Amino acid sequence: MKKIILYLSVITASGLMMVTVYYTLIDARIWSADIPRSVETARIYYSHLDPRTFFSLVAPINQLLVLSLIILFWKDRRLRLYFSLSFVLYACIFLLTLYYFIPRDVLIFSLTSKATAAEMRSALLQWQVVNPVRSLLGLTGIFFTCRGIHHYYVHKRV
């Protein structure tokens, strides 16, 4: 059971990180290609299903998995440290998303937003500058979880 949770944690964290990388490399460039028309197109596209739904479902699962790892491997100080660092990094991502990205997403993508083209451009630029930081935090969290997996197998206790 411990191994399953270990690997599910890496899978969910990797999925979340890859979505943020995709947004940085692809979607953000499309959104800012021809403001306000490109934003209007994105608003219509996202009116059917909001990408935040994915994050609101998968991110808590990831947090619970890492918290489970901390509890399951509590006796091993190094594993507890690795998984705790991952947990803190994922919590930072959650807070960054909640307090930085969501307000900008609402300003940019809400159908009821009355933002001007200049405000959209500014919010998109801010979004594009900080999203790689969010991806880097995710990558670092994955690194610590993988270090934990490595430590688990090198010092495996049956």
C-alpha cells in the first residue's frame, strides 16, 4: 500500500506540474496573441468547463497523498523530511494559486469581467511571469518525493 501511495503521489504531482508547463508554453501565448479577441475566445471556450476544476480536484488529492506519506513513513526521519518538504512546496503552490492566479484568472476569463484590454494585458503578463515559478515549485516537490522513493528503496525496511 505504501508503494502505491508513493507512486500515485508522483503521478498526481507530475500531472499538475505538466498542466502548468502546458499553460506557460501554449495557452498563455494564445491568450495574449490578439487581446481582446484572443481573451474573448478563451472566455467562450472556458465558459463550458473551467480548468480550475481540474486543479480543484487533483491538487487536494495530491496533498492528501503526500500527507499520507508523511504519516506512513513517520519513523524514518529522512523520508519524513523529504515528504514534508514536498507537502510544504505543494501548499505554497496552492496558496499561490488561490491568492495570485485565481484573481487574475477571474479578471481575464470571467464572462462578466469588464476589464479593459490594458488590464487584461497586464494580468496576462503577470500570470506568464509567475507561472514558471509555480511549475518550478512543483518540480522541486516532485524531486523531493523522488528522493524519498530513492531513499526508501536504498534503505528498504520490510
